Amino acid sequence: MLSFLGNQILFYISLVLVLFLPGYFLLLTIFAKSGKFSSLEKFVLSCGLSIISVDFLMMILNRLHIPITRASLLITLLIFMSACFAIYASRTFKMSSRLFVWVNGLNKFFPQNLMLRMKVRDEYRKQKNDLEVGEKTGHLFNFSKRQIILIIGIIFLTIFIKADYLADNVLPSATDLGHHMYWAKEIAASGTIPPYAQKDIEQIDGGYQIGAAHSISDFIIGEHLIFAAIALLGGLDLISYFPILTLFAINLASILAIFILAIRFFEKHAQAKNIAILTLFLVGPLFAISPPQAKYVFGGVIGNIIGNLLVPIAFYFFYRALEEKNKIFATLAIFTTMGLFYTHHLTGFVLLFILALSVVLLLVFNFRRAREMTRQWLKIFFSRPVILFLVFALVFVAVIYTPSYLKNTAVNTVIGGPKKIEHQGLSFSQFKFTVGEPREALGLIGAALILFLLYKRRNREEFGYPNAFLFAWVSVIILISIFPDWMHISVPSARIGNYGSFPLSILASFVIIEMAGRIKINSPEGEKIFLNSKMLAAALILLFSFVVAAGFYDNAQNQSQDQLAQKTVQTFAAAQYLAKNTDAKDQILHDHVFITADSWIKLFFMRDYDFPFYRANFDRYTNGIDKKETCTLSMISTPGSADSQKCYQNLGIDFVMIGKTDAPQFVKENSFWQVYNNGEINTYYRP
């Protein structure tokens, strides 16, 4: 019991050290107590910046050939946070001293020092501007008691629904998560960042052999470093509850990121807070399980989970940089984008497409101001802090750590049009179910409503940055998901489609709040509404009921799943048995089709990413893309055939792990001895 409590405490301390404190101290260093952020904004932004900071620090340790251990990582984090605090304290002291001189009469003490007077004057103006920004932020995030209760209730309901789904599956079993945790365990065990490589079965001159290791394009280092960090700091086993709980925490942070982004996007709207609260409801308890929510947490889709946090944070910084003409925000926007490319390059490409389309939309809709806007952008993004960071980024990529996809063919696998069946694009119907039917319908109506309002008020309102980001966000997601050929890009269509749920939720919330506002009053311009208030109220109630019913129905549909915990335990027990009773010379084969949590088997051996070899899903042998050999298929499906026996002989396979479905074809083969059986897993030895 004490050991369990100790592990729990260490886990939560490690979680705070990795997912919060580094980013918080970084914000403190840059902005001190300027009042530019509310407490909620600081918390959410700190989570995203912490992930990136920890990744970069671990890469620097690796480049300096310092083993990544608990001690070295803890010391590095403490040095980083101490340095940040020292800079913050120094800046705060200097600012206080300068203002003291200003308040007490600068001319009296320094009558000839014009330069100092100018510096203090600039500092005074800067602090005055920060105070104004702080007052604006305070107003935006100053919620009424009812709103606070509603927000807390939505967050609690979100956590409850997601936790209920994950409760029976906290023991990890998902295939993707198993593959990812292999690399995290490799980092934690070796103390270095390993090359992403694997060995495949090759057919040469009519025979079969295990080929040399070759690079893998499917993994990015940022997906694994934070898990290795938490495992090291907390002394935790990666075959445990903590990877899923970590992803759960990141998923909750991403929902809050959408919340603060919605407030900022609609900060000029009278109902900004209500739009944000409704957005929180749509992305929180409603559709709480379907991708990219709890299903991605359980499935271990790490790149998308972290990407769903970093993308809204990137938009947040880009928006504030442009809206407030702030060079530091621009630098942080690029910093976040860089971190995204070190975590999930597919999401990074999507973000670049969205930003590019945003620029086009802004220039088209603000054609008369295009030259002025371009000058402002150049002034912001070609400023000293941005250029210095870009130089740092180039040096980091070239010297510290070059992403694996720049070293191999990963970029080529993304660019050039769909290459796999799951990359061929979704139908409109499939896209509707991917993002949620109510969100799709209301979100598209919201986009149309914004255009209509802009048309009606074209002399008084411009196409601003929030409109550009939201329109580009939705448009790019739709284009890549439904028409990948048009974008000349090959990415998993369904996973990209899931990204559409966030911007569509914001637009859907805008529609509902806009309709609710028109029940009480007409618009300030005296525009006529074509429905009386009672009819509009009834329509709104029906619409909201439909959204709620659809959301909770979606949750209910996704709740039903197989009980995997017991099967997972049996798989782990069989893997542990083989790990104890085999040596480095033994070759092992296992099944993926009928064995639960089979991707975790490799973590018990840690000999190679592709060890043990496994029989994959049957379609992977026939699609002409995934599997170039059939040995792993035939050795389990038809173990007694001549081709299978040849595969066994050439590859030196000694043990085979299969589910009870495949047991009959091995029972009747005299060349296999059963050495282990736990009801779910049968293990055979081939003497």
C-alpha cells in the first residue's frame, strides 16, 4: 500500500515537473508580472511550453553526450527553472529601480542624462501599456458566479465521462501506445536518444533472412521524450497506468486551450465568454470519447494528442502577435510551431497550410489595406527577437538534433498525393461522423453567418484575424480530409478530419449564442429578424436539444467495448514467461490478429523494435504496400506447409505465441511442443 502511494506521489510530482513548471518559469521570465495573461491562460500555455522545453533540454543533453538519467534530467530542469527565475528577478529589480527614479524626479538627480531619461520613459510607457492589457485580460476572464459554476461543472462532467471510459482500460493495451512506449523505454534504459531503426524479413535467392537495420519514418522524437522523462523522474515502469494518465492530462489541457482561444478570438464580441463556455461544452462532455478525445488517449495516438494542444496554443500566440503587434508573442508562436514539428510533423504541415491560407484570406478580404497589413507583418516577424530565435532554430536543427523525417524519406511519403487506402480521402458522410454531425452542420452555418454579418456591416467591420484563422482552419481540414489529391498530400484522412472538431465547435457555439442574443434584442444596426422571439426561442431549444442528444448518444455508442484488461494481463504474463526462459539467441514469433496488447510484448525483451516478429492483419499482405514478405503469415496460418517450414528454418524461429483461435493447427503438428498456456495465450517451442 505504501509503495503504491509512493508511486502515485512520484508520478504526480513528475507530471508537474514535466508538464507545467518549465513552461511556467519560461513565461515568468519573458513577461514577468505584466498582466498579459489570466491565471487560466498561464496554466494552459505553461503545459504546452513545458512539453517543448523538456524535449529541447533532453535533446541538448543527448548532444552533449550527457547520459539522460534521473539525476541529470532533474539537475537540468532545476538549472533551467533557476535561470529563468534569476532573469525574472533581475528584470523586476531593474524595472522597479527605473520607475523609482522616474517617480522621484529624474531631472533632479540626472539633469544631463538624456539617454537614461528616454529609457525610463519608454519603460514607463511599456508598463502603462501592460497595465492596460492586463485590465483588458482581467475583463475577459472575469466570470460571474454562475459562469464559474457552469465552467467547473462542464470540466467535472468532462473528466467524469472520459475517466469512466478509461477506467477499465487504464492498463495499457493499445497497439500504437505499445509501439511508442518501446522507444520511450529505450531512451529511459539507455540514457540516449536512439536511432529509429528496425529489421525486416527479406527474401533473397529463394531463401529468407533477417535484414540489416534500416531507418523508420513513422516516429518523431517529441512523441517519446516526455514519457521517458516522467518514467525516469518517477522511477515508473512504462508498462503501467502512467502513459494513459499522462495523455489524459494533455487531452484535458487541449480542451482548456480551445476554451481560452475562443475567448481571445471573440474578445470584441459582447458574448465572448458565453461563446467560449459553450465551446467548452461542445468539446468537453459532448463528444468526450470519440476521436480525437478519450479514444485517442486510450489508443495512444500521441502525436495527435499533443498536436491538439500545441496547435491551439500556436494560434493563440499568432493571434495575439498580430492583433497586439507584439514581437515576443510572434517569437513564442514560432517556438510552439518548432516544437510541433519535433513532435508530429503531419500536424505541423497542416498548421502551415492553415497559416498560409489565413494570409491569403486576410489579403483578399482586406484588399485595400493589404500593403499596410504586409508592412505590419514584416515589422513583427522580421524583428530582432524573431530573427534571433530563427537563427537559434536553424542551429538547433543542424547541430543539436535533426528530426528523423529530414534524414530519411518521411517527407516524401507525405508529399505527392495519397499512397494508402486510408489516405484516399473521406466521403462527406464519413467526414460528418468524424467531426460529429451537429458540429459540422452548425459550424458551417456559423462560417456562413460570419460572412453574412460582414456583408451587412462591410463599412463598419473588417475581416479580422480570428475570422481568417477559423475559415482557414476549417477549409484546410475539409480539403485534406475529403480532397487530398487537391492538396497533393498523403496523410491519414480520418485523423486529419478529427482536427475539424475544434474549429467547427467554436463556429457552432457562435451560431447558438448569436441566435440566443437575438431573442432578447435586435441588432444595434436595427436589422430586422424574420422570426419572432418565441419562434426563435423554440427553434433554439430544439437545436440545442439535438446537439446535446447527439453528443451524449455518441458517447454512449463509444462506451461499448470489449473488456480488455483480463486479456491484456494474460498477454503480459505469457511475454514475461518467455522473457525469463529464453536467451538472446532465441527467435520468437507472435500473432497480432488474435492476441490483445501484442505490441507491448517487445517491451519485455527490448532487443529490437521488430522483435519479436509478428503476423500482421491479413490485408497488409495483399495491399502491395505494407508487407513485402509472407513468412510471418504462413508460419502461423499454415505452420505445417513446406514454405512455412522453410521460413522457420531460415529465420531460426524457436518459439511461437498465438491465441486460442490458432491453436488447432499447431496441436496436430508434431514438430511443435506446447510449453505455456494460460487460457488466452498458447506458446509453442520448435525443437
